[in-house]
Amino acid sequence: MSNLSPLADLLARPRACRWLLALGLALGLAAWSGVQLWPCPLLAATELPCPACGLTRATVALACGDARAALALHPFAPLALLCAALIALGALLPARARAVLATWVAHADPRGRTLLVALLALLAWWLLLRLPHGGFEHAPGASFG
């Protein structure tokens, strides 16, 4: 499927979805059990959490039904969980149902801009979170990592 929507294109590739599902399950299981597989490179290098710091733990908390903890850890957890659910469906659905899902996603986002808008919103949130606190060096969030 040569679509303009990157997510629809991904959903049409079951092998890629299966690899991402396996990786997501491994990361989710590690986060759920309290194991940190690797530190955030930005946090390790600069003591500044990256825009995604805490997102895995927040998504796991949301998947376990703890919306309050999830949103306290990272406000983009619902979007991450939605993407994870779509990827899981892309990995597990039979070909015909997967094609319907990919078509639905392509119609919902015909120009493929949703991912770009979400990434820009994540970056804007990350930048705005730091401005009221005197800049990056005084920013809260070391607990995000």
C-alpha cells in the first residue's frame, strides 16, 4: 500500500507490526516490572529529560487502568496506547481485516499529517514545560527518565 499515511502503510505490513509489537511488549513488561532497559541518552548526556521520557511507564500505567498515574507521568500516554493498539491489531488481524483497518486509518488521515502534528505537539509540550521554570537548566522532570 503506497499511501500518504505512514501509519496506514505500517498497518499494511504485518511483519513490521509483529516486530514492533514484540519490542513494545518487551519494553512494556520491563517498565511494568520496574526494570530500566537503558537510560535515556539525552538525560544521561545533559541531565535533561527528552520529550518521551516517562512515556513507556505512562502507557503501561494507562494499559493497566491507572489513568491518573499515566497522565501524571506523561500526557501523551493515551496517544501512545492508541498507536500501540493499532500496531497490535496490524500484527494480529487476518489479512482482510488488516486491510480494512489500514484503509480506515488512511481515510481518517488522508494526508498523513496526524503523526507530524502529534510529534510537533510533543515537542511544543516539552519546550513549554521548561519555559516557566527559568529555562532548561532549572526544568523539572529528572523523574521522567
